[in-house]
Amino acid sequence: MEEMWTARETGGYSCHDLARRNLQVTAERFLPDVMCACSPGHFGSGTNCSRCLQNTFNDQMDQRKCQACPEGGKAPAGSQALSACECPYGVPGNVQNETICRCNPGEALSSDHECLSCGKLHLVCNAPGSLVATAPLEPGCIRLKEPSEEIFECLDRQHCRNSSCTPGRAGVLCAACAQDYRASKNVCVECKNVSSEKRLSIGLGCATTLVIVAATAWILRRHAEQKPSPRSQCLRQLLLAQLLPLLQLTQLWTVLGALTPAVDPAANVADAANVTDADDGAQGDALLGYLEALQFTTSEVQNFLALQCLYDGATVRSMFAIATPLVPLLLLIACGCLEVFSRGLGIRVGLKMLTVLFIGGASGSAQLLGCQRTDGAGTPLKEFAFRPLFPHERCEEAIWVDRFGWATAICYGFFIPCFLGFLFAKQNVVMRKVKTVVMQTAGNEAKVTVRLQGPKSEESEKDALAQHLKAAAAAYVAVHVKGRATVELQKDATIVTPIEENAAGGSEALGVESLVFGTDLEDAEVLQRHMMVQMLMERRILEEETDRFILGAKQLFCKYAKCENVWMEVCTKVAAAALVSVVAVDNLWLCVAITLGMALVTGLTQPFAQPQMNVLQSACFACLALAAVGFRHHMALARLALAVPFVLLVLQLRRPDSPEMLALRLQQELEAKIHEGPVEVSAEQFT
């Protein structure tokens, strides 16, 4: 006998038919409960079958009941398969013997019951049924709480892997260094063995540094005792004057380094595990990391001493982050105490210290106020926004940090420039009598009479007038005489007599303003001469002035062609503070505008006493604009911008002299000898 299921057209059941050549049996009449069963899409027993209700299905024979579609699924009556159920999202499927609606591979289910593309959400969904809140993440992404549908991109994608931080990293967006790791040049370096040997090497390094500094100071003092040649002295003056602009260039160059975009390591994230085993300079630009030490901040000191490994790393980093803007201010206050012991000493030391420490302190102040409110892709962090210097603190927490940061920022951005502005106003009062004196010349190429006109008093008719006449004669010789000349001081004039027939000559070079606007050569010489006379007379007043502030700022005033040009010091400090703040908000083109504006102001106003300083300072700011673009787009361009001013310095050292420096030497020579009678002087510049 051959058995088979034969579906009946009505009734929703199928039976086993027995078929032989001479015998035929009707199963539903003979043995219906044994030989018949309900078909798929029906439920019951034997021939007593009913269609599956709506939103249910049956895909097997002889079932007593139908299975319900997944929650929210709809299906017509009599459905014979799970696929007949229409889900509100995705497709129906069986997971752990449970019928559910699930998303296809490449999609993940959200809490709003929507199937979303995993690629757009940075999820890895290789299998069906993924959930947005729990699906694995692409390298470089992380959840800030588990489970969560909020997915963020790390600031540096190399720091995040397998939905967690790489070894050595911790905190929000893996921005902080983990325990037993120290932060060094934006890299977390493992504290392997900071033992007694490490401490000994650190001590030896500090001792060696102190010995080198002491030896250098001793050598410089020995050379200072020996009277250098005039050319060597001129070369030394130029070199010392140029060091400060180059230091300022280097400090601002490292500040602009923050404009460097994070490298996208999507193609090589697997190498991220090796980051923490690298040396200090392995990540980022090594040159930038080393030059950051020239900001002379306390953070660089603790990094050099590896204090994060000797003590709790997070505590050390927090303490030195606060000390970075605070220590320069405390040192300035200490300089004020020096005024008790010596008149003008504290102001003089404070101004020198300010030149070296201002940019580092202002940068530390801006960093204290920083708050990371977006992830690496610009997505708002909301309640997870944190402080970069205190990664474990939320921006809404530790309000004292904001108060402290704003207090130091006001000092760097307001009080310090105001003090420099006070010096500008102070010198304006002291030097007022110089500005009323006008130089006049009369005569021919063989003999020139130099006179001064202005308000007269008993003092000006005696010693002061004589000093001013010497200054006027020195300025005239420096500008108009090429060679040797005789200078004779009379009661109300000085007589300048060139010795050589071809002594008279024009200026060798014109300023930027003269070249741009086509100023006449003779007018340019007259303007240069009057500027030198004012410079020399102001220098003489500075030598005799006893006011505390003028005495302390004497070296600062002497840096400029005219004392009133000290406004440039205010402008430079404000520009540096503004540049630090603009870098903190990552505004490239505003950085370019500030630096180019300073380059243009310096080039047009020519505020410094040495022409080489004007050229170098203007070039430094122009190169900083180039460096800002280079940091954002091509590191080689930023390196080139750093090198150009140093090359320019080398070229300037080939001709260290200038008419202004010549005038100062001539003034000193006349003051020493002219009381003996006519003095023969040389107006040749050193080459």
C-alpha cells in the first residue's frame, strides 16, 4: 500500500489515501482522526480544522494552534508561513525560539522601532537583528555609557578601539591618560620603571643643565670684562636684540600647532595599540613637541621630571595646569617686592620676565577656560562636555576652575597691557619737552651749522642745550656724512665740517613707506635725521631720569626709535593674547588676519631703533600667518615658516650696523671729547 498526503479542496485538511488497483478507501470517512490532519494555514485535529486567525500563521501539518506574528506584525487569515507577517520594521525571524521582527544585515533597530543604516551610525552589523544600543562600533568611535544609542567619535580616532579606549587612555572620548601612564607631547607614555635609577638620571640632567648655564654665564662675564671691538659690540647688540623676537616667534609657533587637524587613521587603526609603547616624539610633529619647552611653563617642568609617574598622574597634571598661568603672575608680584630694595630693579626684572613668560602664561590661562563640547565629528556632547585639562570633570562641574581661569585671563589680557599703557603715558609726560625741540641746519657742503629751536629756560641754555646740540650733530653726521668730519661745539650751535670732498651722500636705503608712497630722498633724510635727534635726546633724558617707572623701563624704551613707540609693546602683548584665544576656538583665518595685521603695522610704522629689528619682527609675524596655514594643510610649510626668520637673522648679521647705531656711537664719542675742542669723528658703518 502506498501512502501520501492529499489536500482536500475544502475543509483545510489533508489525508493519507490508500490506493490499490482493486481497492480505494476514503480516509476522511474511514478513519478521519488517524488518516487526516490539518494543513498549513489551519489548526485543529483530523478533519475538524479551522483557518488561522488574522495576525497568526501555521507553517506545519497537524498543529493544534497557530503561532502569533511578531509584536506589531500583521498577517491575513490562513497564513501558511512566518514570511506572511508584515512587520512594522524590518522582517520577521526566529531568535532563540522567539518570533520577532528584526532588521536585515547592514541595519540596526533603534528605540523608535526603525531600521537605520549601520554605516551612517558607525556600527558594524554583519548579522541580522542588530540593535543600535548594543551593536559593535567602528574603530575610532565609542559609547559614553552602556547600553546607549548615542555614539561619539573620539578626538583622535586612534585612541578608541573595540568600543573602548586603547591601552593607556581613559576618560571621556579617551582624552585622558590612564593610571600608570604619563602625558608627554599629547601621547600617553607608560611609566615602566621610574625607580631610583630614573631619579638619579633626572638629577644628573638637572645638575648638568645648571653647570652649563653657570659656565655660559662665567664665559660671558669674562668676555664682558674685556673691552670688545666696536664691530663685535655692534654685532653682539644686534644678536641680543634679535633673540627676543625669535623666542616670541617660536612660542607663538608652538601655540599655532594646536591648529593641526587630527590624523584620520581609519585605514590603519590596528596600529593604535602600539601608540603607548612609542617614545615621546612618536606621535605628532617631534619638533613641535620639543619647542613647546620654550614656553617655559611649569607643565614642561613636570613632564621633564616625570612627576606623573612618581605621584598620582591626574593630580599632578591638574596642579601644574593651574600653576602654568599662575606662576608667571606670582613672579611678577615678587618682582614688585624688589622695588623695596632697589629703585626700578623690580620693574626692570619684571619686564624682562614678562617678555619670556607672557605667551606661555596666557596660553595656560586660555586652556583653563577650555571646554570640549563636541566630539571629533562635531557632534554635541551635551551632558558629557568635559574640560580638556581636567578630562574627568564636566564643564558644569568645578566652577572654581572657570573663576580662576577668568581671573588669570583678565591679568594677561587687561592688567598687563594696562601697565604697559601706563608706561606709555608716563614717558609721554617725561619726554614732552623733547618733542618741542626742532633741529635746523644752514651752510654748504664745506661747513654746516646745526641749531635747535624750542622753548628756552635756564636749564636748556646751559647743560641741556649742550647735550641736545651734541645729539643733533651726531644725527646729522650719521645721516649726511660718509667718511670723516670735524664737530665743534659753540654756545648755541654746532659746526660740522666734512674732511673728505666726497663726504656728503644720500641715505643708502629708504624705508617701506618711502618705497610704497614714493617719498623724496631729501625729505626721507630730513625725517630720518629728526627721528634720530629725538631718539638721542630721549636716551640722554633716560640716563638722567630718576622716576621709578622710567628708570625700570629704561631698557624697554631704548629698544624703540622713540619712547612713544612703546605702544608697540602693548600691541604685541594684546595680539599674542588674542592669538592664543583664537587658536583655542580653532579659527584659522582669524589667526592669519591677526598675524598679517601685526606684520603690516610693524613694517609701516618701523617702531624699533634698529632697522634690522623692524624687518625681522615684520617677517616673524608674516611667517606666523604662513605657519598657521601650514599647520592646517601641510606641516612642511609650517616648518619652512619657522626657518625663514632664522635665515634672515644670519643674513642680517653680515651687516650688523645701521645709521641709528652709528648716531648712538657718535653721541657717546662727542660727549666724551667735545669739551676739549673740535673733535674729529668717523661716520663709517661696520660691514
